Amino acid sequence: MAPINDSLGFEDFLPSMAAKLGPDGLIRELCKGFELLMDSKKGLITLESLKRNAPRLGLERLGEDELIEMVREGDLDGDNALDQYEFCILMIRMSPQLMESSQRLFDFLQM
């Protein structure tokens, strides 16, 4: 028998957080998350700041390669760091359910 995974992942948590907080509240919380992870001198999330703050997020088990991939995945401008905009986009992209509902709303508004 396969083990049961009782833990909730980020992709499960973000849609309920969005529903509870609304769009403005969700953006505020994402901004707080960015500020928690960023290098205060650079105003960006760098590999170093992510490594330093990973334990705060329960990510201490992730290796450097995985943290590099997290930054790379969200890095839209190729500077090997995440600005606030890139971070927010990455967080929303990590939640397929939230992306799907956002796309439906966008499609509806385009009609």
C-alpha cells in the first residue's frame, strides 16, 4: 500500500489564500514574502538570500541546485535574481488552480 501524503503543498495553499484575502490581500502577502526573502541591500531575491532564508520557509532540505532552479524558473530578465514582479509571477505560476481561474477571468473580461 502506498503511503498517504497528508501535507499540503504551496500549490494547494495559494488558491485558498487568494479566496480568503482577495486580490489586493494576496498581492500584499506576496509582497511580504518577497521582502522576507530578498537581499535588503540589492532589493532582489538572490541565490544567497534564498539560501540564507530557506529555513524560514521549510526549504532547508533543498540543495543548492534546487534553489538555483527556483531562481532560474522565475528569472524573466536573466539577471540571476528575482525582483518583486518576477517573484509574484512565479508564486502564481506555481499554483495551477490559481492560474486556471485567473485565465478564465482574463478570458471573460476580453469578451
